[in-house]
Amino acid sequence: MLIRLGETEFPLPAAPQVLEVGFGDGRFTAQVARLHPQWRILGVEISAGSVARALKRLRREGITNVQVYHGTAGFALRNLIAPQSLQRVYVNFPDPWPKSKHQENRLLQQSFFRRLSTRLAAGGELLLTTDHEEYWRFAQAEGRASGLFEIETPPPPEHHLTTKYALKWKAQGRQFYHAVFRKVAEDPTPWPPLPRYPMPHALMSGTLPELESFEKTVVRFEGGTAVLLEAARALGPEGGYYFHAHLEEEDLIQDVLLEVRPSAHGLYVGIGRFGAPLSTAGVKAAVEWLVGWLEGQGLRVVQRSY
Ligand SMILES: C[S@@+](CC[C@H](N)C(=O)[O-])C[C@H]1O[C@@H](n2cnc3c(N)ncnc32)[C@H](O)[C@@H]1O
């Protein structure tokens, strides 16, 4: 039920028809899944704690028509959702980012609406419910500016007002706002999924140096940054090293382990399977840097696969 990127095809082969962005504790997701057992639902959430709580709830309730992705809505839309496949997107109580200098962090901006239009089916819709009147107006202005959506503002359906945040704001007597953004046209700009590469690796010869220290290194590549944070010695009989790399690419943050270990064919340098990483341009850049760094330590490349 939890999507592991390294083991998933892009887009998801059984296309979800419904997406919920920022599901929090997942109670609304579970409710929708129970009401519509025939829908394939994808829930997306950036908070790891919320993902864990929602997964527990979905398992406890025996719900099988929800897949959960831990990451950003932008990444999920681009990579997991097939073009023109979504019937409905729920956004309940998105973070309002009330200060004007933080507004660029808001989810419902014109660029998001443009990209969303490529993944919605004809007539597909996004349903926004919020307690934040200013964000509600902002989202409508952004949706309208895209020229791709028709907008209506009926009162919020009662069952949207049962989420954790809805109950919290209800207790404070706040007012609620709702908007339905219905797709009427599509952005023509192509937005293909992120390119993926075969797992990059190299075989090297020579003696692995005894590392006394390792200095944090930042590697920039087209589309992002890889930060090699630290190195650790493998204590097993074969020895070797692990390198912790933090990768930031568009809509994707990954922490991966690179490894240098003796193999039957020489020293293997590549990405470890730990955490089922997604083999992106960032992974390639990190492996490339490590191989170059080891060359600087006197090792030679026997074979390179990237
Ligand atoms: C105010 S909470 C609302 C949670 C839930 N929908 C509710 O009504 O109780 C906003 C949620 O959106 C999540 N979130 C914020 N930005 C996101 C993004 N770009 N992609 C996915 N989730 C996001 C946050 O982690 C948080 O759980």
C-alpha cells in the first residue's frame, strides 16, 4: 500500500482515478475509500509521521483501494499519475502560508493548475476546502489565470468537514470555504516523468585507502544538488565503505547510501539497495563524483556503467 519509488513503474500501471493531497492523519482518505470501494485512490503526504499514522489506520480498517506516497504532490502528479487519468483531486485544508513572503510555498498556484490539467481527465475536478478565506480567493485567482479551469464555489460538502483540521477549526467556530475547479482545457507543455537510469556503478582496481576523515562535499549537476555528507567503514569481513548522500532534485529529496566494496571482479562502486532508491540524474552524479574521488586516491576504473 506504501509506494516504494525504486520498485514502481512511472506512471503507476493501475492508474488512480482519485488523488488526495496532504491527507494528514488519513481519516478523510479512509472515509472516501469506504464510500467508493471501486475507486483507486492515491494519497500523497510530505509528513512521515502522518504517513505512518494513515497507513496504520488504513490497515486497521482493512482498506485495500488506497495507495500512499510519501513525498510532494508535484512529484506524484508528474511521475505517478498517467496523463488525463484523474477524475478527482481532494485538497482539504492546505497549509495557508499566510505571510506574503511565503506565498510561493502555496500548493494551489497557476503553475500547479497548469500541470494538474495534464493529468486530469476531461471534466476532471479539484475540490478545495479551507478555513482560510484569503487562500481560497488566491487559489481561485490562480486557477482562473491559468485559463484552464471553470470554477464554482458551492458550500463545502458535510463530509469534507470531518477531517482533523476541520474538527479543530469547527471547535473554534471558524467559517469554511469550498471551491470546485473543473478542467476545461489542457496545458500543451509536455511534462514527462523524471528520467530514470539503470543503477550506475563502476568496477575499480587498486587498494582501498584507509580513510581517516571525510569532508562534506557538494556536487552540483543539471537539475539539482548532491551532498556527500559522511563516510563510514563497513565492519563485515570484506570491509569497504558507505557514503551517505543527500540528493535534492525537482520535487524529490532522497537520502541514499553509496557503497565501495570488494567483489569477485574488483572493487564495486555504486548505489546500495538500502531504502529502495530511485535511480535519477542525482544518483548518477553522486556515483560519478565518488568514482572520480577514488581515482584521486590512486584507484583505477576497470569498467564504468553510467
Ligand atoms: C493543514 S494540514 C491538513 C491535513 C488534512 N488534510 C486535514 O484536513 O486534517 C496540511 C497537510 O498537507 C501536507 N502537505 C503540505 N504540502 C504538501 C505537498 N506539497 N504535498 C503533499 N502534502 C503536503 C502537510 O504535511 C499537512 O499534513
